[in-house]
Amino acid sequence: MGASKLKVTGINHVVLHVTDLDRSRTFYVEALGFDDRGSVPGMRASFLRCGIQGLDLFEMADCDVHGGEEMNHMALNVNVADVELLVAGLSEAGIEASEITPRNSVFISDPDDHRIEMLPINASERDHERESARALGR
């Protein structure tokens, strides 16, 4: 494969199939603070936003929402100073987090068991610093 001239600059949106649209919308909007971008009349879907990225939820009742082709996870930056504050905030919302990872992040699951990595500011900043150092050849 040759080198591409394209440069991905961010995640535009992620689509998740869910079993209960209202339950999932509530989870992402109320527990995680996503903004609701609306829906399409006659379609069981909800379009959300987190920062400039979109999350589209499509209700797929009576089927396996993972379909054997599940994405590994979605990673979200979180505006907290450190992972302990992140874990405390998740716990207050009734959301169980995994053990802290070597990246100083935690994983949670949405109501349909999609894996979500939560990265506090300091973990995100370290990733950016590592990328910048690599780009400078350090």
C-alpha cells in the first residue's frame, strides 16, 4: 500500500446500533453530557454531539446489536484533571469503570455493552506530547 496524501484530522462521527434508543440517548446525554443534535421523523435514530464529533445511535430492536463485527471501542476525552476525579465522577453517576489502564484511562460500557475508553485531560495531553515528540524526532 502506498502512502496516502489524505490526513485524518479527527473523528466525524461513530454509529452505534442500540437495542433501546431512549435508554441509550439518556445514558449519553444525561450521564456523559453529550448534546442532542436531533432525530429524523419516522426513523428510530438519535444524532448526538460531543465537542465537534458526532455519535449516531440507531435502534435495532430484536437483533444482535454487536453483529459479530463490533468495533473495539470508542475513546472520549473528558474535561477532568486526572483519572481519580474521572472515576469518582463516573461512580457518582452510577457508572462502573474498569481498572485504570497504563494510559491513565478507564473503560466503561454503555447500556448495550459497547466499550468506551474515557481519557482525562492529563492522559490526552500526554498523548499529544508523545505525538509532537515523535514528529520532532525525539
